[in-house]
Amino acid sequence: MSNNWKNRVDAEHTRREEEAERMSATEKERAMEIHRQRFKCHVCGKSSEKMIEATAGGKPYLIGYPDDLVKCDKCRELTCEEHIYKGICKTCAEKL
Ligand SMILES: [Zn+2]
Ligand SMILES: [Zn+2]
């Protein structure tokens, strides 16, 4: 029973780690929700589902910028892969 207090500390550490993981998952989900509302294709309105991920100090973090939408060369609007061709969006292509 001499190590009982150490087991308690171990259990406390595990509990804290689990809590931190749960927190970050919720935070990530919340960030994604804001991201979806903020970044949409201006042609079809499809929300971005991917954020650009970067690493700082060995820890990955999300840059608040879409990874699946690109800016049109002409109007600079965010466009999904489906509605951009060679850097020009469908809307601008129709005006060419
Ligand atoms: Zn689109
Ligand atoms: Zn355009």
C-alpha cells in the first residue's frame, strides 16, 4: 500500500490528460463550425471543410484559412475546386 498515493497521482494525471483532449476536440469542432460559416465558395456556397494545418513547436495547430478553396485570379473570391479552372472562377469565365 506504500505506493497507493502514487497511483492516485497517476490517476489524476490520466484524468487531466483526458480532460485536455476532450477540451481540444470541442474547441476544434467549434473552430471548424466558425470556419465553415466564414469560408464558402462564392459560386455554389459550399462551405470549406478543411483548414490549413501548420506545426509550431512540434504541436499541430490550425490556421484560420481554407485548404479546399482557392482565390480566383480575377475577382479574388474564394472558390471550390469544382468552380475554378486554371485560376479563373466560373463567374469570371462567363464574363470573358
Ligand atoms: Zn463551388
Ligand atoms: Zn472570379
